[in-house]
Amino acid sequence: MRFNRKLVTAIMGVALAVSLGACSSPSDPGNPGSTDAPKYALILKTLTSEFWQNMKAGAEAEAARLGIQLDVYAGQSEDDVEGQVTLLQNAIAKGYAAIGIAPISPVNMNNAVAEATKAGIYIVNVDEKFDMDNLKLLGGTAQAFVTTDNIEVGKIAGEYIITTLGQGALEVAIIEGKAGVQSGTDRVTGSSEAFNAAGYTIVASQPADWDATKAYNLAQSYLSRYPNLKAIYCANDTMAMGAQKAVEDAGANVMVVGTDGNSDAIDSVKAGSLGATVKQDSSGVGAQAVGLLLQLVTDGNPIDVDADPVTNYVPPVLITKDNG
């Protein structure tokens, strides 16, 4: 029998193509083992505090559970606005399908987020909300926003102080976060509303930039200027620990309540020093952000710049000596 060499070669070529096709996988978020599966990134403010470390851990654990590749980046500090922008620009160049972003301020990432939007990258806004009006003017958007309801956080803290100290024309003070940062502003709003409703007098409310030393100095000033001060609410635990030290150094009988549920703050609450802390589930925020990133890529819907991001709240928990 004579063989047609051209025919044999053609048949072998078809067989090889079928074989290769069976071994390869499409770019499919439901097939994370594929070498060309979508990649995901999460850019945080920093990793210098336990709050952000827990968010990173929660995000990575969820990514492992879902079987997707997640790379986590963070700025050097909560003032590293330019460094954070560079991280996003690098992430855009690396071709991530979806990126979660916890901006240092409402506007510091907006130009880069607009670049990501124009590149067809899905964005999940985390913790601190983008200035959406400004972002849309630049041609950018986010599809989802996951955070804690920070007004509720402040309200819970204020109501705990009121429940503990009782009703009356009592004097309280607030130590704010960084000026212009919405999460801190919302916590101040929530606590202030609670204090005002109870007839309390807020004698002072000033920022300490999330910093323990600045909070210590500010608390010292409060204690000196307001001898009838009964309580201080701090917009994060780092500042609360600084304020608590100032109270202890002064030998004052003033309750300090913080926010975030950091381990050192919880230990202080258990020891009877810090009055309470309102724990944000930052690990849960990170996990939910990762789930949203995967969902966006899986759904594959076109990016609508005019649409507002869907807000997803992760509830806070009050930690006191009784339940800490």
C-alpha cells in the first residue's frame, strides 16, 4: 500500500492541535489553576498597623479559599500618597483583571484609578471612599465599595460612654484621625450625634493624625484645659492607647474609648485600663473585597462610568471588659 505523505502530515497536525487544545485552559476565573487565569491585586494604605495586617490576612485567606491568585501591596505609611499611586500604576502595567484599593485619601488615587478604568480593569474601593464626583470627572469609577459603617462605629462608642457614665451635662472630648479622611470624619459624626442627643458637652474635637504620640500630647492638653472632662473618644486604637497613657500619667479619672479592636487595645480593655474599643472586622473587609473582585471578573459586565459603586458594609463589634 502506498501512503500519501501530505495526507498523513495533515492528520498528525490536526491530532496535535486537538491534543494541545485539551491540555490548555482559557482565561477563566472559574479555572484558577490555569496559567493564564486572571490575576487580582489589593492595594492597602499601609501594613504598619494591626488593622491593615488583619485585612491583608483576611484577603489572602479568602483568595486561597477561592483558588485565585492575589497579590497584596501597601504604602510605606499612611502619608505615602505618591508611593501608593506608583503601586497602582505598576499594577495596571502588570495586567491585573481586577484591583481592590484602600486609598490614603479620597482623591490621592483618582488619576490612577481613572487610568485603570480606561484600561478595562474592575475596581473595588476598600475602607476609605473615593471622591466619586472627582473620579468620574476624570473618567474613572469603581464597581463596589466595601467598608465598615463608620458613623455607626462612632455612634456605638458614644452610646457606650453614655451608658457607662449616665445622663447629664457631662463634658467629653474627641480625638479625630487625619483631617479630610472620611472614615475618621464619619466616626466623629456618629459619636457627636450620640453625645449631643444625651445632652453632653463636647468641649474639644481635634485631629491627631492616627498617631499615638500626637494623641498623647493632645490628651494632655485636654486634661489640663478641662478639669471636669469625663471621657475621650478616639477615632482609632493607636490614638486611644496614647490618650490612655496620658490619662494614666496624669492620674485622671477619665474614660478613653477607641476604635479598631487592635490586640493591644483589647488587652488594655481586659485589664481594665481602656474603657472599650469598637472592633472593625478588617479581616472580613479584606475577604469580602476579594470575593467582589472575583465576582466582577466572573460576571464580565461592561464598566459603566456613570454607575455608582454598590456599598457593602461589614458590621462592627463593641469590645468591653465583659466580652473582650
